[in-house]
Amino acid sequence: MDTDNLVRMANRIGEFFQTMPEREEAVLGVTQHLRRYWEPRMRRELLAHLDHTGGGGLLPIVRDALLAHRNELI
């Protein structure tokens, strides 16, 4: 799977949710979207990217969602 493409897709999700006025609600929205619509292997690859690079290339809101709700995304 192409990690760069996963990062781009995750960032597009983050761009949508970061416009929400409540930061915690936005982070939860990113998490819920990834859990509902992404295959488990896509989520695992994105989490592996986070582990290996510290989240290089990810928007802060996406990185925060992955860190805060990691157990929900495995």
C-alpha cells in the first residue's frame, strides 16, 4: 500500500474536520471517519507510518487523532 497516498487521504479528512469550532469534536470526527470507512490494513499502515516517522507529513489534527484514539483504530 502506498503510504504517501494514505497520508494525503488522511490529510484531506483532517482538512474537512479542522474547520469545526471544537477541537476535541474535530479530532473525534477524524477518528470516527477512519474507523468507519478505512480498511483495517489501511489504518494499520497509517499507524505504522506514525510510529516510524512521528507522523511526518500528517496534519496536526490527524496526528492528534491517531495518538489520542489509537486503540480504536487497530
